[in-house]
Amino acid sequence: MSSRNFKVRRFKLSLQAACIAVLIWFVTLVGQSATVRETQSFLRDHHHAWLPYPFPYETTTNELARLLTYDFDAIGLLFAGSYHGGNIDFSQLDTGINMVASRGKKVVLHLTPRFDESDGVFDRLSDGSTLTNQWNKNPNASMIDLFDVQQRKKFNHFLELCAKRYGRDARVLGFVIGWGYMGETGFYIGDYLTDFNRIGSVASGYSPHSLKEFNHWRQRQHLPELRELPMPSIGAQSRDYILFHQFRTEFAGEIFQKEAVAQVKAFTRKPVGTFGYISVNVANYGRDWTPTPNADFYRSAAAAASFDLHRTLVDSGVGWEDNEFHDGV
């Protein structure tokens, strides 16, 4: 065989091997994503309820036991466990999942990654102060500077550890991912639980990382660089402030939330969703709620809209705001 023919043959074999590798990767990727039929079955073939406060600290095992007496077969548990440098304590969650499974029901695991002070995860507010996680209670459950690459790595590693542990667990039916104030994937603005008049007084998402990413976004739009992030006005809002919201919406949905969903999907075939609230009240605690391109479904409430009603889980919240049931359908 001539040297030239040998090189051609080696090139063909290398090309064939590369194609096979890509095909295997694609098949694996597709095989680990819930199908449309599986997602619709998850949404429509079960009676869903969820305990919206962190388990087991604000939602107790007694409350879970009471819920298990009702005619629901899919129980949403909001996991409260600190990342703690990657050493998550799953023992309390395992107790809750076992309680659900012992009654012949399944868990929908709500993951709003939480961190303690040693993890260095926090958000910067518009007044220069910081808002850190309160990992074992709401409302500041999953605050994060999502424009900070290092914080995002910790957030996604939390999800990876959970997905590896429960992604193939037959007791778990699916996953919902959240972040931010109340874990509902929006940028915090004021604190109506403390003082309703504070709404709009401070806002999250104002870190140096946010400014850097916003200027990158502006550069792609052929707009001049800003030295500081725009603030709201009592009167008409500036064009830069409006564009800032557009940028944050795109970044949250198309980068941050997409990354998070992909991280869980890498380890499960179960449906993976995010919160899909669209507030009907402009005086709300969240801003820039946005759809997620690779989410299988959205979780919303009867009092709010959603990005896709054909793929939205509107389940009954139990014990929410001192009601037996809240926003259920």
C-alpha cells in the first residue's frame, strides 16, 4: 500500500470514528431527556400537591404526614440543604422521600440551591449591600449573583449532586429548579414581607459582574459602554434602564436557567422544569421572569400566568400563607 493510500485510509477511519462518537453522544443526550409524551404524562396523569416551604425546617414531617392523607399521588418537596462546599446532607430529604414512598406516592423534587456563609454565594443589591442565602428558610432561600461565573459553578454543582443521587430514583417523578427570592426565578425588588412600602426601594442583580455582562451585551447591540448600572426613575424610565431589563431577562433564561436545566438533564430522563410565573401585578417582589428554552415544563400558580399553558404544572400548595390549600386546581 502506498504512503498516500495509507494516509487516506487512516483519515477515513479517523473520520468514521469521530462520526460514531458524535452519534453515541447524540443518542445518549436524547436518551436522557424526557419525551413530550413522558412530560405530558407527568403533568396530566398525576394529582399534584406541593409543600412550598423548605423541608424539613419550615415544612415539618408532621405537615408532610398530613398531606399524605389526601388524594394526591405526586408530592412536591422543596429541599433545604446547604451546599457546604459540596458536602450536602441529604439525610432529612431521604426521610421525607421515604415517607412519601411508603404511602405509594412519588416525589417531585424542587431544587433551589442553597448555600451557607462559607460558600461565598450572595447577591449585590442596588444600594451596595449584599443579600446572602438563608439556606434553611424562605424568603431569601436561593440568592445568587447569577452573572458571577464562580457562583454559577457552585449552583450547578449543587444540582449535579442532587441529580446524580435522585435522577434514576424510582421514588422521584421529576424535578423543578428555582433560584432567587422565594426560589421563584425572579430578581428580588424590595421586601413586601417586611414592609410593603419598600417595594422598589432596592433591587437585586446590581453586582460588578452584572455591569460587565451588561456592557458585553450592549457592545453586541452597538451601544456605548456604561460606567454604572441604570436605576429606575419616579417618572419615565430611561432607555438604558429598559434595556437593562431586556438583558437580564435574556441572560437569566438563555444562559443561567438553561445551564441549570441542562445540568440536571445530564443525569436523568425524568421531566425537568422551572418556575414559569408571569405576575399579573406590577408591584411584585420579582422582576424579569423568563422562559427557559430547554425546560420540559413550567410550574406556576392559579393566581399567575405561565409561559406555556400546555406545559404548566399548577398544583395545590399546602400550608401556604396559613391556608390548608393554596392556588390548587
